[in-house]
Amino acid sequence: MMPEPVLLKLGGSIVTDKRGDCAVDEETLARCAATLAAAEFAGLVVHGAGSCGHPEARRYGLAHGADRSNREGIAVTHEAVGTLNRAFVGALRRAGLEAIGVHPLAACTAEDGRIVSFELEPLGLLLGLGCVPVLHGDVVMDRTRGACIVSGDQLVSYLAPRLGLTRIGLATDVRGVLANGAVIPRLTRSTASALVIGASSRTDVTGGMQGKVRELLELADAGVSSHVFALDRLGDFLRGTPHGGTEIVPEGA
């Protein structure tokens, strides 16, 4: 029996050092790649931008849109996130996975900051061949703003239901969604409304953990559960064993 395909998101803060400009953490990439290869990973990977993209997007004000005055930032930001994507794809391929980079800038259109279209057929065909598409947070063209930043988390909430992926995991630099320092094991939209989720203190134009929870609740509204856990529990998630993190589930599940 073929393994159920997984949509795995790796936070930008765990594959880069956000204190530097495009400081790729090659050691962590290699460790992630080895874990995925050992699990015979099948599915799609999304990674955040971390220090490869957030500083550039902030410098050019792309979170607020693009026009002729700051259009240079589209290329600069895309090239930065592309650098990380190439490094990640290289690590996965060295570990033995048939990974291939897919860039949202070329496949995605947004409107007022939200994805409205994505060319899905190539992703489905790649998955059908046993390839591992590797996507990333990116600058994309926007019908109303000119351009905008689409986070890896928004890619997860948009792509998972449309590709029929139901095993969703987000590896982060924290143990899960926290309240008063403790992991919340299970989260729904109604329980989340009573919480104040901390935003990242580092440069992040996409909202930190607040942004993750917001996107994953959208996914839960579509009937798909997801998991947030620490990177060192990635193997547990892939094996389907307890990972000590948070499961975000549809209301009433």
C-alpha cells in the first residue's frame, strides 16, 4: 500500500538564522533531509522564508503592495527566497529524495493578499510520479496591490484541501501552540478565540504563530486537521506517533 502523502511545512526560523541576511542553516537542512529520507517521505514540502526574504520584503514594503516605485523588490525578494529553496532542494536530493523546487511567483495569483488561483495540475502530476515538490513563502503578483507576500502557512491552507492532502504537519522552533508556556494539545476555532497567541519578536512580515494558527483554522474549517510540533519531533509526526505538540481540528471533531 502506498503511504498517505504528507504536506509538511518547515518554519523559516528553523532553516535560517533570522538575525542575519539569508543565513541558511545547512546543518539543520541536512538533518531534516535525513529524517525525511529515512521515513521514505512522500508528499509535498513547504518552507518559510526566514532571513531569506523577510528582510528584503520589509525593506521594499512589499507587505503593503508594489508599484513602479518599489518594483525592484519583487526580484530581490524572490531571489532571496529562491536561494533558500535551492539549498533545501539540494539537501533533499543529496539525501536521496526526488525533490524539485516550485516557485509560487510563477504559479500563483493573489487578490488583496489572499491566494485566488494556483496552477495545481503540475503539483498533482509531480506527486503522482513520486517526486517531492518543494514550495516556499514568496512574493506573488496581486490583482489589487500589485504584489504581496504569500506565506508558507497560507500555501498550506490553500493547497491541502485542493490537492486532497489530509496529513498536515508544521515543524517549528517551539513545541506547539503555547498558552502561559504550556502546549495546548488540541485547538479548535472556538477554543482559539479565547487565547492570545504571541507574535514573533523577530522580523516577520507574515504574522508568526498568530499567522500559523489563523491559516490552520481556515484549514480546520475546510474539515482538515493539522499538527504543530517542534522540529526534533519531526520523526514522531512522520511515524504517526505522539509528537507532544498541538493538533488543530475542525469544530466538534
